[in-house]
Amino acid sequence: MKETENQFSNSVENFQNLKYLYDLQLTYIRKKGIHFTFVFVKYSDEMSVSYEEFYQLVKENLRKSDFVFADRSKQYIILVLSISKAMESKSFLGRLQTAMSPFKMPLVAVIAEIANSLHPLEEILEVGEEEVMSLDFSDAQIVVIPHFIEKERIKMKVSIIENDHITQSIFSNLFHNLETAEQDLEVRVFNDGLEFIESDWYRSEHHHIIVLNDILPRKNGFEVLHYLRGLPNEQKYLILFISSRNSEEAQLYSFENGADAYFVRPFNLKIFEIRIKNHLRRSR
């Protein structure tokens, strides 16, 4: 992305840079649930400072992780405050108002907290511009618009790698019954490790729960375990080993190679369910 803090770009270039940044911030929402905010700070030709001076004043008060977008054709400046909710943005604007006090001009701004990836950038810019341009300079005003703060349902994949059809059915029913108002669980069943790896089902940014039998035709559970833990972003996988082997050696080997849990058949299904519920709760 081209540097925008050292130049006043044209509208097309500004939008392209802003779109790049917006898409990047959305990945943090999807992966970590980290909010960010757009702030629209209004400018008036009646101010005692030029647009360029106003821009510099705003830029000097930003954190290193924040971004400012300026366009002479607009009567406002757009800020993108990363890792910030509306409350943090209000604190920043309070500091900015103090910095503006020598110019004797009120701060007029609109805050849009982004908490999901459901809205295109064009919609956010349209709503923000309409709101900030409706405000006047009779007094300092900070308006928070609530359009974009609804929680997004979390998508999580579940793979059941098991060649026993009864066990497949038990686990499938368990996960389908665990869906919550905030989470969608996409469940798929695989008869062995090779079928799972060849499916490419595991290649996504979503968190992924894997119920894995150690004894399987073709690629066994340990081969799948080694494969997944060798992938980039392997932390997204919660791998639950299911085994008939109750030896300490087998359990140690599984944990040393990246298993998150080890259940010995027959095991208490309720304990298994609680373990999954705890993981789903933490992922929210």
C-alpha cells in the first residue's frame, strides 16, 4: 500500500489504499475478533487553519498503528484506528480537541466502530460521510453511529476422521447439537486420513476442531497429526485424539507431537462434550 500520510492522493488512489487497509483489518476481526474504528473528522473553510494544516495536526496526534486519509475534494478527514472500539476513539478525539484549542475551533467527528465483516467499505464510507456532513460547527460534537457493531457469527469447521460409522454418527450428532447463537459449526466426516488431506477441507482461515482416530486405513491418525502441525497457522487446529490404547507411552507420544487431548475408549462422552463447550466459549 502506498504511503498516504505524506501526500494528498486523488480519490481513486485514496479508495484503493483504504480498501487494502480495510480488508487487512477484517482479517483481524475474523481471526481474533479485534474491533477497529473509522473516524470522520469534519473540516470547514471558515476555520482559521488550512485543510493541509488541519491534516498535519490530526496526523501528529495519531498512534503509529493508526492511519489517516485526506482528500482535498472532501470536507473531512478519515482516520482508521486499529485495535480500537468507540470508547478508545473518543479518548483519542479528546486529546485531539485539546491539541486544537489554540485554533479556537470545535471538534466535529463521527465514529463508526467495525465489529464484523458484513459490510462493504463503500457502505461504511457512505454512512460516515452522510452523518458527518449533517453536523454543524455550532459546538464540539462526537457522534457514534451504531450501524456496524452487531456481532458476526463465528464459523468453525469440525472434521471427524473415523472409519466406524456408529462413532461417526455419535460425534456428528454431538457437534450439530452444540451450535450456538454466535457460532456456526460446519461438520464433515472422513473415513481415513488420506481422504481428509486430499479433500483440502482443512485449508481455510477458520478455527478447526479435529476428532481423530489413531488407527485408520491408509493415513493413520499420527500421520495426520504430523501433517497438520507442520502447516502454517497450525494453532487454529484443536486436535482431539481418540484411541483404544491406554498406554502412557502412546499418550505421551501424542501430546509431544501436538495433540490437544487424548481420549481412551470407552470414554465419558459428557466429559468430551464439556471440553468442546469450553473451547467454543473461549473462541468467542
